[in-house]
Amino acid sequence: MVDLCHALNEHMDGTGNGARRADVLWQACLRDQLAFSNECLRACLQLVTAPEDFVSEARAVHFMGVLAQRASGQPQEAIAIIEGLLTELIIWATTLEEPAWRTRAMMLTKELLHGAEGVLSSATMEASLEPLMGALNDKVAKIRKLAVMALSKVAQSEECSNQVVEAYIRQLELESNQAVRVAVAQSMPQREEAVDAMVERTHDVSPEVRAAVYAWFGGAPAAVLSTQQRMSLLASGLRDRVPAAKDAATAMAASWLQQYCGGDVLQLLATIDVQQEQGVALELLDALTSTQALDWVQLLRSGALGSLGSAAANAEAAARADTDTTEAAGGAFVAFEPITPEQAFAWTFVARHLHATASAKSQAAAKTTGAAAAAHAAAASDCHNLLEALLPDSASQLACLVRAHLRAGEQHKFAVCQMLRIAGFAMDWTDGTSRSMATNLIKGLMEADLRE
């Protein structure tokens, strides 16, 4: 019979391979299951009751988790031994009087549940539920935290999931210890009924808790959230004064963009109300741009954003025909389609971004010489070229596009406002034709009584 205590000592000394050692133990176990089961209990009891200055505690506990993990490749008898050991450990973790002993017993419980994930029976999970939920009220914060982490695996059982979620929600409301609240936020199952409680935690006094909450929402489909909830999460997260929490909120938004919007920034903007919350939308695009989660150059070159210039050309053609459509080459008719609020907002942002970047690079090129100046000048030129590809060919074309949207109805005033912003910083109005168009445009705006 292989001595489990001896194997633990070797592991704590850092010699040998833990997984290989666990496999050897399981092979020996098959020859005498009862003796090995008793050996496991004896070893765990020694770990639980060891002196408080037990320096190799973490390695010993980890090895028991490895032992549970390697049981998944063994006959069912090995799983039965782990289940019996788990039952005994939970009793120790919830009934022993010595706090240090309860703590170690809960550490072992958590390791066994995590190690044997997916192989424990539903009956074992259900039997573990009530005592672990009771441990959430333990007076020792570390035990409560470990119980939360253990319950995260119990929650994977369909029969236990609802009760675990309810327990977690109560714990978030009542828990005074920051580390325990962080553990709850990290362990909360992705369930719709948990959304309100997690949104509430974005106002937690602890930035670590707030960061954990934003990380949780990064894995939650944006579609399961209401527009108001999405706006609340972005507003509180992107304006958080603590960098770690703000970074977690930015990562959440990047996750929504990539996982649930397929990298389509227009689809992401459609999940929030850009017309009512322009400030939040601007902070969202700023954050995604600064972390390079959005590559505007690639988006423009791929045509994913469309082109303000092509929309303007279409509007100009429609205006020449004095109708809502214009005859295209080949005899077909092309209808004028107003741009969406999301397109208008994205175009304004990227035009301003390219304009500012080009100006900064041009100034940098003027202040340096040699290869550095050439690199800055090339970058500025690239930005100017992309900006030209995005914008209409002339100011008169843009004015025509604005008038077309004014005629299209009140619902397009937001797009008009965005285009006027572009007209203010990116278009040239110095020639006579452009000035005449601008005068007529201003008259049209006054007649439409436009309010931004």
C-alpha cells in the first residue's frame, strides 16, 4: 500500500510530479479501496489539525485537489472515495470549533470540488449544498470566501443552481468583507436573475468588487441587458476614478464588441441610445480606441463603416433629380437612404480622431528631423488620405446631404447635428460655391427650427 502521507510529504518538499504521483496512488487504491479511503481520511485529518505555522499548507492542499482531478480517469470506485472524503471534510468545515481547522477543512473541500469537477454525482452535489450555504454565515471571513468558491462548482449542478444564485445575491447584499464580495462576483453564475444584483454592485465602495463585477458582465451577452442597464454599466465603469475598475469596464465593452457584435462597432452602438447618451457613447469609443480594441484604420479600409462621401454623392444625385430617387447607370433607380444615428456618430468620431491624429503627427514631423520626421509625416499623410476617403468630395456635397436629411423628417435631426460637427472642423468652406451652399443650409436649418 502506498502511503498517502508520505506522498504528501514528497509533494510539499517539491520533489517529483504531482499528477504522476496521484496516478500511482490511485493504482494502489484499486488493490485495497477501504484501506486507501481510510488513508485519505487520516492524511486530511493531519492536514486539518496541523499547527497554524504549517508552512507547506498550500502545497499539501493543492495536492489533494490534484488527487481528485486524477480520479476522473479512474474506475468509479475512485470517484466514490473522493465523494466520501468530501462528505467528511464538509462536516469538519462546518462543525469543528477551532477556526484554523475549519478553514483548512474548507480549503480541502474547495480543492476537491474544483478538482473533481464534472464527475461528482448529483446526489453528492445536493448533499453538499445546504452545509456549504450555512458556511456563508461563518464568523471567519476566509471560510465564507472559500465556501463561496466551493459553491461555484455545486452551482453547475442543475438541481442546485437556483439556490446557489439566490444565496450569492443575499451574500452580496449582506457581506461586509471585501474579499468575500469579490469572490461572490467572480463566482456568480451567468444567470439573468443575477443581473440586477450585479448592476447594483457597480456602486460598491471597493474598486476590487467593481472590477470583478465588470469582468462578470464582460461574459454576459449585451442582449440580455436592457438599454438602461448597458448605459448604467458603461457610465459608471468608464467614469470610475480607480484605473483597475475603469480598465475592467473597458475590457467588458471590448468583450461585448468582439464576442456579441462580431467586431461591428455600429452594432455595439445600436445596443445603447447614442442620441440620448452621447457622452457615454463618446467615452466608450475613446476607451476602445485608446486600448486598440477598435482599429479605425482597418475598419475604414475594409468598408465596414461605409462612407460619408458615398452617402453624400447619393444625396446630391437625388437632389439633382429633385426626387427621392435617381436613375443610375444601366437604367436602375437608386433610392436615397438616410444614415443611421450610429453611422453618424461613428463617422463624426472617426473623422475627429483622424483629423486630430493627422494634426499631431504633422506637428511632430515639424519639430524633428531625419527618419523620425519622415515617419511622423508618413503617418500624418495616411490619416489625411483616410479622412479624404471618408468625407464627401466637397463642402457643397455635405450641405446637400444635410438638406436631404432635413427633408427626411424630424427623426434624422441627430444625424444632421453630427454632420454639422464634421462640417465645422473637417470641411473647407472658403470658395464662393461652398459659402453659398452654407448660406442656404443655414436658412434651411432655421426653417426646420433645429434644436441640438
